Amino acid sequence: MPRLAATLNDPRMIRNTAATMALPQLARPEDIANAAVFLSSDALARHITGQVLVIAGGMEGRWLWQPEEIDPAAAL
């Protein structure tokens, strides 16, 4: 994640981003991988067609938390 390195090292940016999410933590690569495994499973996603799966922690684009309430270490 070289393109995000500066952002992920800036506690203020992490707080401001995570404060817009119902689940105040940034997605990890395994979050995306787990969704891909689920969707590719004949057993688990057998009856799912034509859907968009949003993996964004409930990101609203507006503050749901005050940035000061977010622990940057816990949000990563």
C-alpha cells in the first residue's frame, strides 16, 4: 500500500476518515478477500445474482463520530 503510506501514518487522517463510518475502522485486505471468497462460494452465495457488495464499514460521507473519539491504532 505505498500510495496510502502517508495517509496511514497520519493519525488525523485516520480519525477523520474513520469518523464517517458506522464501524469506525479502515478496511483491511482480508475484509475484501473474505467477501470475494463468500461470493465465489457455491454453497454460501448460491442464490446471489447481480448485486453490488459495498465493503465500506458503513461509510456515510458525514461524521457519525467526533474524530477525537477515534483511536487511530484501533481504526487500522
